[in-house]
Amino acid sequence: MRASAPLVFAFLATLCLVQLPAETARIPLDEVKTGMTGVGVTVFSGAEREEFNVEVLGVLTNVMGPQRNIIIARLTGGPLATTGVIQGMSGSPVYFDGRLAGAVSYSLGSFSTDAIAGITPIEEMVATDASITVTGRRTLRTIRIPVTEQDLATVVREAFGPARAFAQQPTDVRAFGLPLSEAGRLATLLQPIATPLVLNGFAPELQPLWASVFGAGGLSATVGGTMTAEAQLEATGQPLQPGDTVGVSLVQGDLTMAGTGTVTMVEDDRVYAFGHPFYNLGAVRFPMTRAHVTALLPSLALSSKIAAIGQVLGTIDQDRSTGIYGTLGPGPKMIPIRMTLDDPERNIQKTFRFDMIEDPVFSPLLAYTTALSTFVTWTRDLGPKTYEVTSTARLRDHDNVTSNDIYTGNNASTRAASAIANPVAALSTNDFEPVEIMGIDVAVTAVEERRTAMLERVWLDTMRPRAGEEIPLRVLSRNHRGAELLETVMIQIPAHARGSLVIEVSDAATLSAREQQEGRSPAEANSVDQLIRNLNDVRRNNRLYIKLLRTESGAVDRGEPLPSLPGSVLAVLEGNRSNGGLGRLREATLGEWELVGDHAVSGSRRLFIKIER
């Protein structure tokens, strides 16, 4: 009997390191006892799966929520004596007597002298996946347009609910195999093993943003890369197996962003991993990729795997409290971003290609950070600069969202990147219907100087404008270097115009502020099509807006101007106190024009004219 023991152990060890059959043998939680020993499987280097030893210390019941339990175990073997529990081990399968017990998923504080970990029972992982029902889209708070990077970060923070232990104090905990006082202390220290977030190609200046946005949710930014061609070739055709490193990709292409962890179980092309949430977002559509462990980074606080991201293997479709789940096969649809950057002064012309996930939480922030990282990396980060940005968001079954504007000054890069993210934020979080973004095309011209202009004067060449005539309006601005910029706009006087009129020339901010004061801000969108029109009508920095006005009583009803109202009608509207969206309109617009330039222009002038018969 003793002679056969090594053979049995070797058989069980081999079973853990080969692809498991369609039906994986599992051990129920009630059979897990204190003192049991088993093996876990993970990758410490490259793509080779290795075993480590597991000793059960006890089980905490109802610690992560009602009927949510955690096996507490000591891990030994391999590098664990010096590294402790490692970021990237999340999901490592644990076997007792050749049966799968669960996934290494939780750590207990930092600076532990032993590798003590929490193991999510496999039966809870499977039950969570099996009970999935299709729900509606996740919705977030409305984002005002235009949006800033602070708004985007705030939305992400509000959307994330960090995974925490259900037990907030030791008396909440029930346990077997551990003294009650010790169990309570351990329970309050439980936290998901941080998920290493590979940021490849992202500018170091963005690290604080990612740290502030994602830190509380359990992601830890780390160095990484993409798998070499040799590693990709070696992995081609190899089935994904328990213990393999797996990636959850957010961005692919010239920039890479992906969280990494470990596969717990593969059954009938269904993959279970992590043992804790990625962000507990529910139904998702994230690419599932291969990953290759380049090195281990030991740390007294918490060691980490440095991983490289490989090809797409399938789709992660569930992000739940007990893990992430997906299916092998084709990856999900991504949003392609194509950006061209032209810096004529330095003779630089570059084209960048990124693909980012479709998600109301992540997509706006990813659009912002990919653009900003490109600006920071390839143009001057300090000092004044100017970006001329033309962007088009191509939508399925709807009109495109387009923009052409100039951003200049010391914070030009952040404002330009925010403008690219604006339509993504607005469309992803709209309350009307899902909108499919087919792609985003961006063309950027960068200049390492400030390009601003100030409106100085407007005038007409004629002293006697007549009704029905087209007359030239001269507009004089002066740029930041003091040079004069003289332009002409042809103004059409309506044939019915009489008496005194006003020609108003204003920058975008001044005109928008005046209209808002009058209650003439754009009406709140009540459909996707109206939202798209509002996005396309946002006033731009590189334009002067010209209006031909006539003094005339009217009203503004919920943002819609109603000029030239008879006094009796106006009195009725104003007498209706229930109409809270009513404002007073004192001028009617007879014509509108735009003057587009290559500077960010500011200023406002009014020219009073009298129309002759």
C-alpha cells in the first residue's frame, strides 16, 4: 500500500496539469475539512503551469454575503515563500483528492509573513453563472456636454462598487476549523487579490489618473506588454487549461490595456476565472485573451506577475461577485479608433490604431486616455500648444457625430482629448436606446505655439444698407502676436426688413452664455437623433457667430424660441404659471452666419444699423 502512494500522488498531480474532461470532478464545500492538503496550479513564469501546496486552515461561512463562503488556506511551494500571495494568481484552481475545490481569490492584508489566501468555492462560481438572466443595459448619471476629464473620472468612480467582505466586524462571522476570534479578525482583512492592469504604451503621466479611478476597485496598474511572435506561435493551437494565465482586454492595438488573472475551470468551452469580480459590472462584452508571464515582481506589500497579452480566445460575458465567466471562440465587437497626427513644424506624420471595448463605464474614459496618451507622447507636454482636431464618430442607423475645432494653451491636450470622448460619453450613457459606434476617425494637426485671437472691430462698407441687399461685413481680429486678421462675411438683409437692426458678432462662450441667460439653451434631448443634433451643434472655439437681430417681443418655451408674438398671446403664456420652462425673448433672429478660422477666437461686438426702403 505504501509503495503505491507515490504513484497515486503522481497520477493526481498529472491530472491537474492536463486538460480536464468536459465534466470536472468537484468537491463540495461541506467535505472540505481543516488540515486537508491539496495542490493548486498557476503560472509563475512563461506559460508553464506549476503546482503549489495548499493546506486548509478553516472555512468562513456567510463572510462575503448570505451563503457566500471562503476557504482559508496556507499556500506553499515554488516562489511563494518569498513572494507571498501574488497579484495575478486570482483564479488559480485548488484540488483536493483530484477534485476541484475552488479558486485562489482573496488575500488577507499586506506584509503577511505567510501566503494565507481565501479560496472561492467552485460551486458558488458555477451557481452564479448558471443563474444568470439577461437584464437591461447599465445606466449611469447623465453627463453634461461638453464633458471634462474630471467628469469622466467621477462617472467611473460612481459606477464602481468595490468588492468588500460582507462581514464588517468579527461578530458577523461564523466559522469551523478556526477559533471564532481568529476567524472574525481574518474576515475583516479579506480583500480580493488585486488584478494587475497591464498598461502598454500609455504615458506615465496618466498613472495618477488610473490610480485614482481604479485603485479602489481592485485593479493595480503595472508594467507589461504584448506577447512576442515566438510566444504567440508556441501558444497557437494549445487549448486553454485550468491554471493558465488569462487576460481581460480593454484596449488593443498600438496601446494595450488588460487585466490578468488565472483560469479556474474550462467546461464545454465555458471558462471560469479570477474567483472575484473584475469590477462586478454584470453582463459585459470583453475580449478574453491569452497571457504570458514575463517575470515575477516580489514585494513585501504584495507581489505581482508581469504579464504580456496575447491573441483573443473568446468573450468574457459575465463579471460577477464570484468571478468572471466567458466562452471560447470569437471575440466581441470593439470600437476602432483611427487617429492621424500631423506636426508640420517637426515633419512628423503618424497614424495610430486602437480598438476599445463597448461599455458605458469604460468606453468614455478609454477614448479620453488613448487620445491624451498619444498627445503627451508625440507632442510637447509643457508650455503652450495648439491642436486642430477633426473627428467623426460613425454610428449604425444614425447620422454621424462630427466636430472640427481648435484647442490652444497650456491645457490644450486635455481639452482636445475630452472633445474626442464627448460623443462616446453622451451616446454610451443615453437613456433612449443602445447606440452602436462603428468607429471613430480623428485627424489632429499639432503646433507648438499658442494660437489665439481677439475680436477688435466690425463694420460695414456702406452707410445705407437696403432691404434685400447682400452687404459685406468686415471683421477685424488680432492674434496673439499682434497681427491683424481681416475677414469678410456677406450678410443678406431680408426683403421685409425695416427700421433698426443689430448685427451681433460673438465667440462661442459669450453667445452661449447670453442665450442661456435668456433661457435659450438647447432643449434637452428626447431621442437619440436629437442628442446627435445637439452634439453636432455644439459651438466651437475656432468660430465667430454672426446674427442679424431685430428688437421684438417673444418667448422661449423649453429652449425653443417663439419670436414675433402678439401681445395677447405673450400675456396668456406669461399668465400660465404652470409653464416653468417659459422665458422672455426680446430679440428675433433674422439671419445667422459663421466665420471659421485657424485660431481660438474670443470677443463680442454689436453693430447697430438702420435699413432704408
